[in-house]
Amino acid sequence: MEYIIFLASMAALIKGADYVIEESERIALHYNISHFVIGATIVALGTSLPEMAASVFASADGKSDLAVSNVIGSTIFNIALVLGVVFIMANKLTPQRDMFAEDSSWALFPILVFLVVGFDGEISRYEGFIYLLMMGAYVMFLTKNADDLVAEIDESLVQEAFDWKRTGIWLGFGFILVIVGANYTVESASLIARSFGVSEWIIGLFLIALGTSLPELVVSVQAVRKNNADMILGNIIGSNVANFTMVLGAAAMVNPLSVDFTANAFDIMTALILTVMMVFITANKLYNRSSGIVLILMLALVLGNTLKAI
């Protein structure tokens, strides 16, 4: 029964995030906010809403391992799975934006800060607040560089007449799905962990992280079909920045998060290595099938190591 609840709650969480993103786009378009700004903030950061909801509820419930492993796992899946699949599908991507010069530091800096602030075994509320400030700085960076960004806006929304009543209803419904879905996701995941005799860290690292990474995968696969390389890379970089700033920051503000670096060193270092690999790929413009295969092999290595630990 727990598995059915987990799958249903994950579906509700992801679908709710879709509603929130779409209705937020409608509101922004109604007030004539730039498409570039919408794409840089609402769409790029909105795909991290499932991770934030799951981690915040886990933190509120005193489940630090679930909250932190969700962020670590999502980072691993975003790079190894999503970028790996995208590079293999597209074979060769040619983004117009210089991702290394403009964005790579934003991808690497938050995880390095995580290693520093979590080294004492805890991410405090104060450190969570600093992370949220970093998220604010990133949003400012995106909006100031909006002319260089390629927005992924649903053009059908531009043509529709705006209706506050309709938008309000669907926006509220989306938030309800996110809240309820996140709550039951965390609870059912904990029960699954106990039934299998594995740690909540493992459940968060794979079951929850894989599920909450699906929005990034869907957005990126759609962008491949449109040959929108900038959107693909920007989405992954933006989502990973949001994971280590908005998600961890909000979760730590709810409750200080404990981090066991000794027990989970392999997974944490894997997330760091994959982030460095992504920076290396952007620096050398290795947006090709070979890079995709290497990333998928890295994911297989992580999965193999985890299976041995179970």
C-alpha cells in the first residue's frame, strides 16, 4: 500500500508544480513581464518546486537525511541522467550563450559552500538564511542577464484572455497538490525505508530524488526537440543552484539539518564531481554523445555502489 501512496503522492507533487508554474506564467504575462524574465525565474526555478516541497516537509518532520539526500540525489540525476540522456539524444548541441563564462560559477559555488557549512555536521537556520540570500542573488543575476537567456514560454498562454478567477482556482489547486503530495511522499518514503531496512538517506537519494527530477527531464527532452540548447543547460544549472540554495535554505530555516559527511561521503563527493564535470563540459563545449555516455556511466557507478550498500 505504501508504494501506491508513494507513486500517487509523487504524481500529485509533480502535477501540482506544473499547475503552479503555468498559472504563474499567466499572471506574469498579464502584467507584461518580459518573457525572458519569466523563463529565467518562474520556469527555471519552478522545476525545483517538488524538491523544495519534499525537503521542507521532511525537515519539518525531523527527517534531515531525507531533506538533504533529496538535494544530493537531484543534483546527481539532473547532471548524470538528464544531461546524459539529452546529450545522447541530441548528439551535438550548440548553445548561443557561453555557459562556462556566464553560469558555471553559479553551478559550482553553492555545492562548495555546502561542503563548508555542513562540515560541522549541521546546517543551521542562519546558514539556511544565507543560502536563501544566495538564491536572491542568483535571481538578480538572471533578470539582469535576461537578454542573453532563451525563455521556454508556452506561446499558447500569450494568446489566451486572462481570467483571475480561473487562474486563482488552478494556482490554489496546484499548491494544494504540492503540499499534500509532498507530505505523503515523505511519509510513504519513510515507511518504505523501514520495510526494506534501508536508511532514509537511500530512499531520499533515489526514490524521491528521481521523482522530483522528472520535471527537469521532461523540460529538457522537450527542449531537445526544439533544438533549444540554451534552455537545456540553463534549466539544469538553474535547478541545481536552486537545489543547494532555495531548497536547502528553506529546509534549514524550518529546522536545522544534520549532515553525516562520514556515512554519506561517496554520494556527496559524487554530486561534487559531477558538478565539476558539468563545468568542464561547458568550458570545453563538449555537448556531444560521448559526454552523455560518460555521464550515464557515472550514474551506473552510483547505482552500483548504492545497491552494494543495501
